[in-house]
Amino acid sequence: MTAISITEFGGPEVLQPVRLPVPQPGPGEVLIRVAAAGLNAPDLGQRRGTYNPPPDASPLPGLEVGGEIAAIGRGVRGWSLGDPVVALTHGGGYAEYVAVPSGQVLPVPTGWSMLAGAALPETFFTIEQTLVMRAGLAPGMQVLIHGAAGGIGGAAIQIARLHGANPIAIVSGPEKASYARALGAAETIDRSSEDFVARTLSITGGKGADRIVDIVGGDTLEKNIRAAARFGHIVIVSTLGGPKSEINASLILMKQLTLSGSTLRPQSREVKAAIARSLAKSAWPALADGRIVRPRIRALPLAEAARGHVELEQPGNYGKLILVTPWGETAEDSDNPIESA
């Protein structure tokens, strides 16, 4: 099969197509013939050498795919050859085939193609685990979302809205604000021209945000503490703005705040399977009936993974990017075409 390898740590040019044997599914695994693989921020970190995969993970990049079941390992129940699926992988998604624990596999949502479905798992698993299962998202909550026009942010908007909460989207510019509103944001804040703490307090009548999804870290954490409501919960899922911050611990005490952090890839198979089951009950029916709308998705050929990383790193990028295999090019839904990047 063709796969994309990180030949050395560095810029996008280190991503190179290679020929490798097709993996075989082990006990409890299925083999997926990949139609498309999603691109995500952790892939950038792995390529740069700042986000190393766990010891038991594939060294190849790629954390989410859409495709069909090509082989079934011992002990797997509930799947048949040819089933259209999406999956959270343990690496190795930038390839024509990938072996995945069966608990991390979900059916392609009704009305979605395998290509569009490839844009779902990494971001939806992340938000389901952190905002829903860990932070206890509930109806009526005010949810402040950083990077709201990106993959994680877009999933947070839609899942917050699905659970009856009010998503407040922090973006950079009017085009991204318009996109966030199309996904369901109740309010938008332009971080390039507005003080998001003051705007959050204004929007919430001085109360602050009950839940905050932070992908920035760095100095943003101190501002999040000031923007949070009493008994609020700040969920840190990435530190794109840097790992260090100086914070006022007294405010955490006075507001009785919770700060939690989590990365998805090192979680056990059992944890990831539990997240999949939770999504199957809530988000997947909403994807099928239109309560969750398709994000903006742009596609490139698998062989152009390097260009995909260049696009992902652009400040103006929003929505999701996917890499399409040659076989996946034949699987596109002509009624719902995907934009070329």
C-alpha cells in the first residue's frame, strides 16, 4: 500500500509517500480500506517532533479515517466486510489501509459519505470526552470556545448546541465568525479586535462562561480564569500558544473553578470505546437528521500530504482538511461534493 511517512522531524516537506505492506488486524481489530484521512493539529506536532506517538502506536501520522471494512480480526463482533465506517485510529491514518481497534469504529452517519465522515472522529471524540463526559456539559450552560472555526472548535460548537448549551465562539475575522454562526454559535467574539474577557462577561450578564474549551494555553489561561463563571470548568485540550502561564490562584479558589487537561491519543482502547459508545447515542443520530451540519471540508490527494500540512498551518485556514486515497476518489458522493483545497 501507499502510506505517508515522516522521514525526519521538520517542515511539511518531510512527509513523503512510501510503499509498505498492508497491515493485518490483530485480535479485536478491523482492517479499514481508507477512502480519506483527516488532518489535525497533533499531526503537525508529530511531524515537528513535539508530539511523539505512544510506544504502542503506529509511527505513521493520521488519527482519523473514513473507509470500509476490509478484514476482521479474531473476536470482533458487529461488523461485516464492506461496511462503510469512520474510525479514530492510533496513528497510521495517512495510508491506503489501517488496522483499528473495533471499539473505535463507528458507522458512516446516514446521509454522509466516507470522505466527509473522515473529518469527524478526532475532533468529536476529543470534545465528547472532555466537554461532555468529563466537564459535565448541561443545558443552559454558557460555553466559551477558542479557535471556534477550526476542527476542535467547530465540533465544540455543534456538540454544545446539541446538548442545549449556548456556544460563544472566539474567532479571528469576519469570515470565520460567519462560519461559526453557521455551525450554531449563539455569539461570536473577534479576538483580533475585541477583549474576549470583557465581551464574555457582557454576553453573559456579568456571570461569565460555565465551560471554556481552550486550545491556546499560554497567557490565555489567565484570561480564561477571569472570563469563567463561579463553579466554571476550563477544559484544556491543546497549548498552541505555549505551555506556560502565570495565573492568579486566588481567583480559582474564589470562583471554585475546575481546570482539566486531556490528550486523546494516549487513552486506552477501553476509554476510546466508551467515548465511541457515547457518541453513538447522541451525536451520531444528530449527524444523520441534520441537527449537526457538515463542517467545511477541503480535500487533497493522499500523495499531497505535505501541501495539506502547509494549508493546515495557514492563519486563514478554517474547517477541516482531508487526504483522499486513489480508491477514495471513486467513493465521493456526487450529490454532496467536497471542495478541493
